Amino acid sequence: MSKPPPIPPGTPPGSSRAQKFLPPGDLFTSPEPTIVTTVVGSGVAICLFHAGRRTAGLCHYTLPLCPQRTASSARFGNSAFRALMAQLEELGCTAEGMAARVFGGSNISLHASPVRSLGDENVAVALKLLETTGIVIVEQSVGGNKGRHIAYCTDDGTAAIRTL
């Protein structure tokens, strides 16, 4: 029997927050209070919160870069991030007022490799995208060799992480 997901900090008992599971290769934005859960291994979740608008979103990508510049898929870090930013901008958010949390990028392979792992590549893409847009990273839990279960609250930008 699996454990129930962790309750994010600040969640009052009997909270009326909606709940949403975010699968790999997808993204979610909302101005409505929602607890979004996802599970990352070598993939990365970038969680963005705009305090002034009390609006947030996140993407969960599994591969670092889309091989075709014109293609768009949330499976790839660069295109998932662009789509996430576009949706947040439609909700009135700007990069200037955002804070980021970055999770994932584990090396879940059974064999250590001297070359950079897929997880390392995914994390590098996230950090570069956030640096380029000037979004401050307020929390990160990346690397290692275990997956993570994330519960992210869109109305206050908090997250609860459980190592798997």
C-alpha cells in the first residue's frame, strides 16, 4: 500500500484547494488554489509563483531540448518552459515578479556513468532558462539517485517534497 501524498506546508485541515496530478510531459497554470502533484526521476519540474498575482504554474519535462526549433512539446525543457511562461503571461504575470522552485534531475540508472546523465542535462537546462529570464530560484532539490514526489500549492508557491 502506498503512502498518501504529503500535505504541503500551510495547508489548513479540510482545505478547499482543488487537486491535480501532473503527468510527465505536461504543464499546468492556475490563478485558483490548487495542489498539483507530480513524480520526477530524471525529469525536472519547474514551479513558478508570482506573489503579486498569487498565481502559479509548473511544467514537468523529461528531455532537455527539443531537437527541432519549430516543434513544441512539453516533453522538452526549452519548449515546456516557453509554453509555461506564455500561459502565465496570459494570466498577467511577468518574469520580474516570479520565484522558482526546481525539482528532479536524478540519475536513476543502476550504473554510474562518467558522462553527464540525462538528469544532469535536464537540471542544466532548467537553471539556464531561469537565469536567462532573470527568475530567482528560491528552492531546489535536484540530482541524486532517487525520485521525488512533489505537492505544489499554486496559491502560495509552497511545495512538499518526499524522496522515493
